[in-house]
Amino acid sequence: MPRKTTPLDGFDRQILRILQRDNKTPQRAIGEAVNLSAAAVQRRIAAMEQSGAIAANVALIDPAALSLTVTAIVEVFLRDERTASIDRAKALFRETPEVQQCYYTTGGTSFVLVVVTTDMSTYEVLTRRLFSDHEWVASFRTLVALDRVKVGAEVVVP
């Protein structure tokens, strides 16, 4: 989430579109694509990093390359929606490396998680640690992904 309210202009948005596809694109190439100098691109990227518009520069890793063969989408239902319960759950899910994504949601489901593990027995152990061992978790439901059809972190840049 951006930390300051400086609006992004057309150049910033064009730069973001390019960086989302490949953040290793040379600044010279970005500048040529958006009609700016490499130095101007560098300044704009630095400003967007500083403001939080660019939240991180990361590598997307194929889980199969690390023998992470199970991707599960998990609905978590808390016993109550009190602040303490929600905060405990958020902290636990944040600190668990196998939880790749976590969303606090509406509509009856408290949280939706994307979890990646090596196999189902590892996943079972994880569910005990995350859900069964905590009285504030009422229940959970697992959907096991058969295929990773589309995976990414890109957002639409209007």
C-alpha cells in the first residue's frame, strides 16, 4: 500500500506495467519504451519504491522446482470475529512460511489461505499446527489445486 498520496502519472503507470512483466528490464530499455531518459526512469522507480507503490522486488519461484507439489486453498472459520481472535490468526498465518498468501475476508469465511507443501502428510501436520491446535479456529475447509493454471502477482495498471 502506498505510504504517500503522490498520484502516479502516465509515465509511472507505463513503467509499472513493464516492471510487473520483468523487473530486471534495464532502465535504459524502459526509458526507450516510455520516452524518458534512464536517469528519469531510475528517479521515478526510486520514488515509487519510497512511496510504497512498488511494494517489493521479488522472484516468482516455481514450487515444483523445490518439490512443493501440493497447493491448497484453505477457508478458515473462526469461532468469533473479536479483534483478539483475528489478530492471533493474522500473526500465526503471517509467520508460517507454508502460507503463501492470506486474505481476511467477508461472507462467512474468516480467512482464505494459499498454502504450499511438499506432500499431503506434511499438509496434515501443518493443519494440526495452524487449525486443530487452536481453540479460536472453529473449522477449516481445504480445496486442493489440481493444476496451477494462472499464478502471478500482477495487478491491472489503469
